[in-house]
Amino acid sequence: MADQRLPTLEQERAFASLTDILEGRPIDTSMERIVRDREAMEHTLFEMMADKPQAPAATLRRPSRRWLVAAAIGLGALVVWLTSTPAPAAERIEGRATVVDGDTLAIEGTKARIRLYGMDAPESSQTCDDAAGKRYLCGGRAAQYLADLIGRSGRVACFEEDRDRYGRIVAECATPGNVVLNAAMVKAGWAIEYKQYSDGRYSQEEAEAKAVKRGLWAGQFIEPSKWRNQGQRLESERAAEGQPKGCDIKGNISGSGKIYHMPGQQNYGRTKINEKAGERWFCSEADAQSAGWVRAKR
């Protein structure tokens, strides 16, 4: 008996690519495209099952060659699918979601957390500079925007792409209103495309956000992956340099005088504190300024 499982996400994307090539269109395998194709297929099947009477012969239109080709390819793909053993279906996870940070969700009833595929948002504690050069908690803003996208219902549907080294489910997720969270976050500028792990799926959304200076692109920011790497280095440096807990500001003394560096600034990571030379850690900018230090320009 033929296997009656639905096509996998990868099978649907492969068919979408083939159809685009045959029709001479740019290839589009986004989640929005897949959702549109599914809705169109459901509508077609509904009409076929309704057994409507045919229109008079005079009103019938000859189908275009393009649709004949697409129909033939679709029928061939369907036959192959029904008569072969398909790959295991991509896992679909649905439920109420809680935002952990700008690119991570916890879904009710699912033990593993969901890491949104192909994008990277600022860490919860990460700060950025806005258009006026004022520092703000961009990690918190990104998380809030993701929560706003999901809405009050909290319901999402996620399609597993992979598992990461932390055991999280890497997935593309959408709301009941077909808003693909991954793409929407990048398009709004509150996440960037994670080029190291993506297939270029959200490059267009990133280019648009960057061009009109949305979200993070309105000011200055450090790529989240670099911020994380910097944070890991700091943990080991803090123990070696005797940094007081919670005091992250580096008071450096150089030829330019007493300069303090904030986390996230360009030279923060490379600045070392030598307390024997009079350099020190500060717990707030007010402390640094009252002690005679001046904030680094970048």
C-alpha cells in the first residue's frame, strides 16, 4: 500500500524550486511560499471533491502551456512520491510559545527549546547604540519584538530543520496568521541573517532592513556571535585580572590619559587592566567619571 504521509518540508521546497525553474522565475523556497502552495493545493482538492458541474463549452478556456507543464510535473512528482519510500517527515511542533530571547522559544509540552533557524538576535544582556549614539538594551528590544509578533494567543507552528550542539530544535516557525518569525525578525532589523548556518533564505530581508535602517541597523551594534565570543573570553579574563563581580567597565590609562571602556565598545575586548599601574574596574559610568576617567569614543 502506498505511504499516506504528507510530503516533507524538504520535498515541498524541492518541488517549489523545480516549478520556478520551469516557469523562468527566481527560485523562492521561503516558508511563505510553502504556506501559499499548501493553501492553493487544499483549495484545488476541495474544488475537485465538490464535483461541480462543468461550465458550458463556450466559456471554457484552454489552459496555458505553463500550467500544463506545471500540472504534468506535479502529477509526475505525486506518482513518484506515492510509489517510493519517502524520507522521514520533518517534525512539526505546535503549541503556546514563551520567548526566551530574541531567537529562542520554549513551547508548552516540548522539552527541548526552539532555536529559530538562519537568524541571530542580540543576547538578552547585549547593548547597542541607537541613531543618536545613546546606549540601549537591544537584546531586550529584540525579545519584545518577537513576543509582539507571536501575539497574545502565543501559538506557533515550527518545522524542524536540525538540532544544534546544545540539543535545541533548530526550526522555522510561523504564527496562525502565517507570519514566519525568522523572516519577520530579520526584516524588522531586530535580528541578522546567521550566515554561518543559513542557506541565504533571509538575505533579502536583511538587505531591506539595512537599507532603510530598521531596528539594529539604525545605529551601531556588534554581531551577536561576536558578542557571545567576547563574553566567553571575559569570563576567563575576569578571574585572571581580579575583576569585582558586576563591575564591567575598564578604566585604562594610556598616552591619551584616563579612558574607560564600556562592554560592547570596539576596544573593550583588547583592553587589559593592570591595577599595579593605577588602572581599575568601575561598576558604573558615574564612578568612572567622578574618578577622572573619560569614556572612549568607540
